[in-house]
Amino acid sequence: MTKPANQSGDSAEDVKNSTLYKIRHSLAHVMAQAVCDMRPGSTRGFGPPVDNGFYYDFVLSEPLTPEDFKEIEKRMKRILKLGQVFEHEDLAIPDALKTLEDLGEAFKVAYAKELAEKNNYETLSFYKNGPFVDMCEGPHVEKTSKIPAGCFKIRSLAGAYWRGDEKNQMMTRVYAWAYETKDELDEEVRRWTEAQKRDHKKLGQSLDLFTIDPVVGKGLPLWLPKGTAIRDELEKLAQEEEFRGGYQRVATPHVTRDELYYQSGHLPYYADVMYPPMVVEETVDSDGGEQEQAVKETYRLKPMNCPHHHRIFAARKRSYRDLPLRLAEYGQVYRFEEHGALSGLLRVRGMCMNDAHIYCTEKDIESEFLEVMNLHDRYFKLLGIKDYSMRLSLWDPDDPKGKEKYVDDSAAWASTEDLVRRAMQKSGMDFTEVKGEAAFYGPKIDIQLRTVTGREETFSTNQLDFAIPRADRMNLVYTGADGADHHPYIIHRAPLGTHERFVAYLIEHFGGAFPTWLAPVQVRIIPIGEKFNDYAYKLETELRNALVRVEVDGSDDKVNRKIRNGATSKVPILLIVGEREQSDSTVTLRRYGEKDQPTMAFDQFKTELHAEISARTMRRQPGL
Ligand SMILES: [Zn+2]
Ligand SMILES: [Zn+2]
């Protein structure tokens, strides 16, 4: 039996036999040959094809830098021209080991031994092209000249442990792109380059938006003043929209007794994503306060806001006249995400959620749900978000584990799914239906956004809940028109998701060049010489009094330098002021990404700016 040795090995047969797969696989050999020629004495690890090309791992005799990429490519092209034939050979295990030892490939010797022992192989598969020999299962192109020469490019270097284990030696991984046509390669290179520039972690650093401080803790971002300005603007937007939509704002604590989560059903099931409990001793006054008693209480950091809002609902007697009751909060929650999953603002342990719960009767569900979808639509239009998809997640009556996964009430599932489906149809938004993805308490809409860098994320959900208010859970009731008690339905919604994830998305969406209303610094005033500083500071005061986020570049830099710095910081509006502007009470405008430099009366500018900010106008469409 012969077994793969040089790749992940789990790709489907047809993928492996595709031309592109063969090209990428063959190029990995070609690159390894070129690198080992450039760095004699290097040893090799694995070198498989991947999604957009291939990589190869090396322990290099002398390091490589990106400056070497051109040389590697040149040598690879030379090898392609040589038309080296890929020759296959199955070697008996002793011969295989001897071949690898003679090549000095210690990693491959170890791996070959392991493969042979584990699987009782008698032979191992090898390929030879020109002077280059590798243990590999193929397939490859027939000869190197069959590989299109202009369709690959070395991408980057990274550190990688042998076999992905941090106890093992660190190797250098050389990544490369490879496609069948140059157009595909160019498109991928362009997309990747842009994605690198837009990476929210990079821009978050260079634009001074947030920082993650190991002293504070993993996954607990600190929002710097400029990042906080963006959060505040989003929150203001949500507050205004929600105010107009009849929501009422509430505020709830970050720590809470365990008891609440047992009532809501989050404990014990949700325990693994919650921070561990805090046990405190509390003194309780018994009757009349004469005897004091010490009791232990268990508290947790809040992982979601729902149960708190439900307790607010329960805190007063509610009548059908109070419904729909819409309680909103940008609520801070904590979830103990696995350390390996944490990434910038995208995966964090502390997050602030655009949360609200709508308590309503059955007859209001459709219109309330529709209004939430309309709210999503308004946000998406406002922010120029076009690449999204909606999924209606339904229960699965045929799931053998359905009784544990979902509340067991087929009539309620049928009627609520129907209501949500009708609301979606009325919204006019495209959606697909997926069985078996519902929440345990009801059907929901999941909204997926695709980032400019091609990553797909669930950013928000809109959920209908018929189960939590019932007597066996939180027992929420209102008095109906009939004078009897009824359980309301709840809509859980968070159209802007969490600040953390949404700001990460927006940073990449706008490439850091936010529209004026959202920009951390909206206007920067640039005096063209020190004599005009006073005029600049006077304008700054006027704009600040008009609640504009404004600053003056009072540095000694030359004016062109100041303008360049303004562009690097992606400030939407630069106001350039000099002799003429000062004497005429005017300003000269330079907008980010625009060529025109109109001069206008400062008062007129102020009026226009106010209109632009309050209408949340977007002058430039985001996107690549
Ligand atoms: Zn191969
Ligand atoms: Zn909720």
C-alpha cells in the first residue's frame, strides 16, 4: 500500500485531479527546488496546495526576506522552462528512508517512519523532477513546462511549527499564489493587497482606534478616544432610530446572581461560555434586623442582556395596553471565548451589544418583526452595506434530538415560523430558509455580512421567542383585554450587532476613511504658516462649539506635509487657511479622496457641514 506523504491528504479525488490542483502541487516542488538552491543545506517540512496557491515549510540555512521573492520567482521560471518531467516511483520502506536520509531531510525521515509504522505500509510514493526528489503522493502535471509561467507569485513568509505543534521546531513557511490564468492571479493579488491595507487590526493601530493590552487581559479591548468617537456615533444613531421606533432605554448591571440564569435556562447549558462564578459572602438581616446571618451568594459576569430585560418587564404589572413594550440597551456582556479564537475586535471576551427586547401579543408579531427588518434595511442603506444575506432559521421536526434542542410545541413552531416568514416576504428582502438552525425558543433571522476582504460573518440576528415567557421559564405575564393573564411573545434583536464586531467590519468596509458623521476627527484645520494659527484656533473654537470633532495642525511641518498627514489619517475634511482666508473669513476645503479645493465663506462651510453631519451623508461609496 502506498500512502500520501506531502499534503493534507483529505481533498476529494476530483479536486486532486483538477488541473489547478496539479499546477499548485507541482509548483510547490518547483519552489522548494528553487529555495533549496538559493539556501543550500536547508531542510524541508510539508508543502501542500491550499485554497489560493500553495506553501512549503523549511528550516532555512539562512533566512529569507521579501526582498528574495523576485529571485525565487526567477529561479522557479527557469525550472519551468527546463521542462523537468515528474517521474513517479514507489520505494520500499528501507529504500525510502535511505533516500530521505541521504537528502538530509530529517523531518521527512521521521514522518516516513511514522507513516510506515502506523499504517503498515510496504512502500512510500516519491516524485522526482530534475534533481529534486520529494516524498509525495501526487498528482502533478506531466512536466514543469506545462505550468503557465505568469500565473504564480510568492506572497509572504510566516513562522510555522513542524506539524503545527508548538513543542516542535519553528520553520519558515513560504506562501505563494497560483492560478490557471494571469487575470485570476492579478485579481487575487489586488484583493489581498487591499485586504492587508484594510485589516482592522492594522488600521485600528495606525488610526489610533483601539488597543489590546495584555495587562488588562486577552480579548478585552481598550477603546482609545478616536475609536470611542465611532462607538458613540453608532450609539447615537441607534438611540435616535430606536427613539423614533418607540423603544425605551434601560440600563442593567454587569454582574448578576446565578439565580437569574437558572431561571432563564442559560445555566447550566451556557456555563462554558460564561466567566467562572464569583462567590461572595453577604450578610442578610433576618426579621426586623435583629439577627444577622451570613450567606454565600454566587455572581457571574453577564453573558447576555435578555434575562435582565425580562426582569424589568416583570418588575411592574403589565397590561395589554402597555404592549408592545420595547426595551433597549447598548449592553455590555462578557463571554469566555477560547483563547485561540480571539482575534482583534472580531472575537473578544467583552462586548457591547445593540440589544433590545420587544414584548408583544401574537397579533403584533408580524408588524414588529417587519419593523425590525426595515430598521436593518435603513442601517444598511445609510452605511452603504450591500453584500449581505438573510437566513430564516427554522426548527427541524424530524431531528431525533429535537426534543432536547427545541421547545417541544409543534403548533407554536408552525404559527411563529409562519409569522416570521410573512414578515420577511413583506420586507421585500431576499432570504433563504434553513431547517434545524432555529434558537431553542423560536425561529430567527440570521444576517450574514460579507466583508470587503471576502470574510463572511453573522453580524446580527432577529429572533422570535415564544418559550422564555412561559410559566416553566421566566413566567412573564400581562393582563389581556379579557382580564386574564397571558404570556407575551418576545423579539430579541441586535441590528448593529456588537460595537466590537461592527466597528471591525466598518473599519474594513470604509478602509478607515469614514464618512464625516462617523469619522473620529471630522475636520482638521491647517494654517499655512504660524501667522495664521490664531485664525485657525478661532475657527476650531467655533466648530467645537457647534459639536464638530475638530483639531488644528499647529506643527512646524510644511503645508504639503500637513496635507499629506491629513490624508494618511483619513480625516474627511481639511481646511487650509492663509492670508486670503483670514482677511476674507473664508476657508479652503480639501476633502479626502476629492480633487476640488473650493474656497468658501466659513459661515457657509459651517452650515453645510452641519447639514452633512446631521443627515449622515455619505459622499463616497465604500468598497474596493
Ligand atoms: Zn507533490
Ligand atoms: Zn435577547
